[in-house]
Amino acid sequence: MKLLLLFGLVAVALADVTRFEGDKVFRLKPSLDAHVTLIKDLAQNIELDFWSPDSDALVTIDIDVDIHVPARYLDMVYTTLEQSGMEYEILIEDVQSAVDGQADSGPSPRAHSYTKYNTWSEIEAWINSIASSNPSLVSKQVIGNTYEGRSMTLLKLGKSSTSTKPAIFMDCGIHAREWIAPAFCQWFVKEALATYGSDSEMTNLLNNMDVYVLPVFNVDGYVFTHTNNRMWRKTRSKKSGSSCIGADPNRNFDAGWCTIGASSNPCSDTFCGHTPESEIEAKNVADFIRKNKSAIKAYITVHSYSQLLLFPYSYSYNLAADHSELMSVARGATAALTSLYGTRYTSGPGATTIYPAAGGSDDWAYDLGIKYSYTFELRDTGYYGFLLPESQIKPTCEETMLAVKYIAAYVQKNLY
């Protein structure tokens, strides 16, 4: 009987798994106002998943628009595109094949691995083990729980000290489907611990500063991408009166909240939430940073995809007060990154470099007084998009490590 019950539960769980057979990812190249209108009309009429930019509201002439189209709408989309004369290409022929193809780094080890996309339970076990096995350099603390009650555990890397050291705060995985981001936070911790004592830059950093690492910001969403829907982006919060779930945590911070590049529609992927910090995950992070604001000198948030290094502002086209310094540090960091494998990155303020978006954590941190505030958009530029294969985890993390170390070294020399 127990066995039957177990099979029943497994069947129920599997029944909710979203499949993407026959779905395609298109790159549209709107060159006329009519093309922009057509994309927006399509978005209103059928279920489109915007990969880049984040929503149809951000579509303008002369930017590439990457959209994931469910198989059932393909005929209609092809017909519409052919009639419009808009240029387009297919980036991903079959989304389900790309999802299945992510695990291309050989047979998956059963335990945690730095070169695969670990589940949350594997990451949680890793957090506990890394902290207990490196007590002189690592401590952990729970900064709060997620909407579904999971612990948000923060790692603190640095040689312990009796006085408060200046710090850097880094989070990964604010958007659930950007799996390469949490992979980088784990890699950073591994590298920091492995090279402390041999690499002078890392030793110097951890002796004189602390680095707070939040390996997965949007834990509930990340779990959901592993169990039910690989393409989920938002949190998993529910509110009475709406059947739509979650908000975009990176539109939920109190920085020009919900004014531009965010949606007030709870069903949108860029829903800004019901109020600033309505999402408990955003509030937990904001509370921690506010409490430690005098020590935190840099804020780094890791996303994918597009190969960008962004800094404030995204909620406004105005330049940040520290624009020239932030730009110069970003250029140095991207040059360091490119030096390893030749991967090209673009740097600049969010609004002008990609698109305007209000309520982002980087703008919020900067306005709080954390001068060195950066957003990484990791590999690639759309060939795989969010479905970057595991074989690219190592090179992506190795090159990103150089950029983060560059920023950290600069911050350490320019404390304020």
C-alpha cells in the first residue's frame, strides 16, 4: 500500500512538470515601428516568454528580441513574421532538447559538484559542509526564510577579526531560471578557500575584508525550476485575490519602484510586487544590507544572460554621481574577464546599456550609499540563453572570477 501511495505521489508531481517539446526561441530584429507594434500585439494575444528584453513593454526598434514561443503558436508566429517582413532567426530549434542537453558534462555525480547545476538540497548540504569544514574562514547565518519557509543562508568569507571589517556583498540567482548564477557563487566560494594562502590577491582580500555570499537569492523559484518549470523566473508568493504566483524580486526593491520597465500586473514576469519589498526574499536581503550598511562597500549581483557588466542607474537615464569611476572599474573588470577566453562583455549603466528597469537591487544598494554596485549578466549572448550547458560552467566561472577579483581589489584600495 505504501509503495502504491509513493507511486501515486510521484505521478502527481510529474503531472505538473512543464514540457517544451517543439517550442522554439526566436531572435526578432524589429527595424520599424510597425515591427515593435506587431511584437507587442503578439504578446497580448498569445503566451510568449520574453527572454530578452524581459517583457514586451521594453521592445524598441533596433534591439534584438529573444522570445520563447510554445509549439502550439508556431504557425501563427511564422505567418505573422513572414507577412511583416521583419528579420528573424531561430536560436533554439527545440527548447525541450536544450533543457535536456544542459547536462552535457558526463554522468551526473550524485552529490554536489562545481561543474553541474546542483539542486537546492545539494546546495544546502554544501553550504553546511563548507562552513563546518573551514571554521577559520567561513561562517554562515540565516538572514530569514523564503515565502515557502526555506532558509536563506548567507556565507561570510574572511579571516575572523575582533573588529568589523569592510565587506562586499554578493548574491546569485535572484531570477530562478538563471542557473549559471548560483553556479558562480558556489565556484567563488570554492576558489576563495582553495587559493587563500597561495594567491596573494585572495589572501589579502580575505585578511582585510569580508565577503558575504548568498548562493541562491530566490530559493523557492530555483526549486520550482528543478521540479516543475525550468523557465520560471519569479518568486513563488501567493496573494489572495490573484491566481497568478510570484513577483520579480529584481523589480521589488525601493528604487524608482514600478515606474519604468516593470509591470503592475501580477501575471507578468516583471511584476513589481504589491509594494516595495513585498517579497520576503527581497526584504530579508534589504534588511541585512541596511543593518550592515556602514561595513558594506560593494554590492555585486549575478544574473544571466547577455555578457554585460552593468551599474546604476536602471530606473533612470540620469548618470550616477560616480559614473566615471564606476565605468572605469567596469572596463578594467571586463578586460580582466576577456583576457582568459576572449569572451566579450559590454559595460555601462543599466538603462542605456540594455533597457530601463525600476526596482533593481543594484540601484537600491547604490542609493543606500554603497558606491560600488554592479550587476553581472553572464554567458552567453543568446545561443543557449538561460539553458547554458554544464560544459560551460567552468570557463564561465573562471573568467567571471577574474572580473570579481578585479572589482574586489579596487574596492579594497579605495575604501570610503
